[in-house]
Amino acid sequence: ALPISASRGADAARGWSRVTWIVADERDVPVGDARRNDAAIARGLDAIDATIARDGRMVRMAPETGATRAVRALTDRLASISTLDLAMLGLGDDGHVASLFPGHPALAADGVAVHLADAPADPPGRMTLTLGVLGGATRRVVVTAGAGKRDAVGALARGADLPVTRWRPTDVILDEAALPDGIDPRLVRRGG
């Protein structure tokens, strides 16, 4: 869950202290592996508040503990959170968000989280929040950048069957390089 307010100073510090940050997906690789999402997210959160990752406000996934155990532990940890305030996700060049890949059976998973042993990416072992949990967030934002994402952004704009197109509405934030040719300019709001 993320805050609604963007206040500054002491008020902001108190606001961040009430925020729970949840890693949306994790690769099934050893802790400390450079491919893990939790380490990269923790480094980014340190810029906001260096205590977030240390004091339990960052909820990590632990696929390395085994699929059943990891899903159960995350489900128990998130039992008190009925709805995410904000789901902020990246977009893969194949149109996946979190570790929810187009056409993969994990899209139909119920509950809070699902473990994938056969993701169509390296590594194939993954754990992710379900489509229902992410889609049920009060607000959904996809952030992506780079020319390698142009096809995925184009498919998203055309309404292709991607995990993210199952949620309406979803805001998409991208850089100029990721903007495909032929997108109706009325669909694009440029930031300043």
C-alpha cells in the first residue's frame, strides 16, 4: 500500500512511516543474486528512508524457501491488507508485468500469490502477486522506458490480450523512446 499524500518535511517523514512496500514479484534465485528484485527495490527505497527495508515495512518474497512455503508466508503477511492503494509495475518487452506473462496459466491463479516454475524468461522460477491482487489496487501505474518496449507499449495501446489490459484504467508512464509510431496523439499526455 502506498500513501495518497505527497506532503513534505516532517509530515512526509511521518507519512512514509505508515507505508508498507510490497515487492510484486521475485525471481527464484539465491538471496544476494543480482537478478533479484528486492535488492534493487531496497536500494531505491533507501533514497526515501534508509530504514524501510530494515524495519519490516518492505514485504519481500522468498521463493528460495520453496513454492508452497513462500506463497503461504506471503499470504499470511498480507492478510491484513485488503486492497493495495497503488500497484506500480514495470512492463517487459513481451508485455509481462510482475511475473505475469501473456498466455501463461498463472494469469488464472486465485489467492494472493502464485509460484511459477516455467516462466518464459530467465530464470523460469518466479513468484508473483496474482492478477486479482494487482488488478484490485485502487490505482495501477505501469512505468517503462527504452526502444525495446515499443512493441509492448503498442500492443497495450491496441488493447492486445496482455495482463495489464485486463485492468481498467491503468496509467502508463514511459519515455519518448518507448512510444511507438502511430499512437493516436490524443492518448498521450506529455509531462513537463
